[in-house]
Amino acid sequence: MVLGDYPALEPGFINVIRGFKRAEPLAPVIVLIPSHLLGLHLGRLLAEGGVDHVNTRFWTLEDLARLAGEPAMLRQGRSHAASLLRRVLVAGICEGLAARRGSFYFEAIADKPGFHEAVLSTITDLKHACLTPKHLGAVAKGPGLKKNLHIKKIGDLLEIWRAYEEEMERLGWHDEADMMAAACDGVGDVDLVRRSTGILLYGFYDLDEIQKRLVQTCFEVKPMTAFVPYDSGRAFEFVEPVIEWFKEGGFVEVTPAAAPEGAARTTSAGWQAARLPSTAAAPRWKALDCLCDRLFAGGDGGGAEGSGGLDDRGHPADRKGHAIDRGGTGEDEAAKDTGGPRD
């Protein structure tokens, strides 16, 4: 497990891929990521670093769940139901309960699309926490619950959830949480995973329970290196639980500089200096100055005279250093800024 801010994680990640590809250039390498946008960024980093990245697969956990869990669901005769279908299903359940019962807790909003989406999101969150209607029923009977305030609400939500699961099974449908749960038993059957030289987990700040089960299955099947964004300070305290979970699973914390070949270490000084010219020698807030330059000065970011950025009052300036009018100045001020009347 490699911990650090992104300027430290990225060079370490590149060296892991370099080590894998040096040993087996054409073998698959699986990189699990939070979003496809991050995968595009990491792929570009590899290309810019001159690293062979043929057959490096950037997958989200949902992508892996689809590959590993979909075959199992199809064998059960269940196909994936799109979110629109599931919203329609929840809408029918809620409106039916409101019509049949005179004391339905959610009767006043049972026909509202926003409520249907909220119920579906709640069910998804509960299933991602590896809970079932049986667990929620136990909560409803728990001694710590304020009966007069919450028992009716939880009871009716439980009835919606039970009806949802029954209808999904009757119709032969499944949702993403069902597929991810099935994937925990099918990761080893995915051909690319089976042939891969290793699995990397990059950029996750946190994992819910069902994601933890899927990741645990992955590192039981193949060697795994986890790259976790972390820095000392209160801003990263929320990352510490997932770090502890990795350690409990047998992961050993290393720094990029101390990692062995093929695990994680810093890249060559030349590449690192070219890719990260400011972070090694300047405070993090300097990156904000560069961002402002790029946003307000046409993308140069150089900060040289005449390049734009911010004027002496801290306002956005054009490339000649004149304040950019945002509609609050009159015609005389506009003429003074630009050297002539506006069109």
C-alpha cells in the first residue's frame, strides 16, 4: 500500500506499470479506479512517461462487477434493469401502498417522482452496506428507536423494500448492487483477471461494504498494490478508516521512494521534474496561482509580464494587463480599459 499526495502517487504508479511490462510486456494489468476520467488521466501519464501500457485495463469497480457478476445473474435468469425501469417499479409500489392503506406514512408524496428517486437511492445505499430487509426489520424492533417518531416511517420503508425485491425477482431483473454481490464470487473467472500480472487499486478515498468485499476478493485472487491519496492533516482524516482496513487485510505501508522494483518507487528525476515543475519546490497553493493564470490568461500559465492572470487589485486581467469588464463599468471605463469604444 502506497500512501501520499498525488505528486508522490503518480510516479510510483508509473514505476509499478513499468516493472510489470518489463517482465511481461503483453500480459494484462488491471487498474481499478473511482472514475473513467481518472483512467484517461493515468493512461496519458503512462504515455507521457514513455511507459509501455499495452493491455493495461482501467476499470471502475462497477466495470469489474459487470464482467464478474453479469454471467452469474444471467445463469439465474435475471437481466439488468435500467434505473428508469426501477424508478417506475418503485413508483407503482408506493402508489399501490398509498391506495390500499389509509395510514401509509408517505401517502402525501407517494406519487412524487422525487420521492421515488429518494427511495431507490435509499435502497441502493442499504444494499451497498450489505444489509437486507431482515436487518432493517431488526432495527425497527430495536430498543433504542423512538417508537412514536420513527417506527411507522421505518416500517413503511421496509414494506416498500420488500415489495421491490419481490417484484425484481418475479420480473427476472437485478440492479447494480445485486450484480456487485454476485461479482464477489466470480472475479477469478474473468479471463483478463486470471491472466493479469497484478491488480492495482488507485485513488480510492473510501469504500463501502460491498466494495470492500469485491476488493478483498481481488487481492485474494491476484497480488494487489493499493495507491491511497493521503497526507498528514485534518483534511485527510476521513481516509484513515480505509487505510486501517487495508492494514487489517495484510497490506504493508510503503513510501514511493522506499518501494522495491515492480512495487512502487519514484521515477527518474528528469521525468518528475518535467511533469511536476512546481510541486516539489513550492507550496501547494502555488498550484492555485497556475490555475488562475490558465483560466484567465488564455492557458499560458507562465505568469510573465503581459501574460494576463490577475491585476494589482486581484481582478482577472486580459493579456495586456487590463481589468476584464464583468458588466459593472460604464462606457467611459470600458473605453479607458480597451483604448476605444466597445462594439
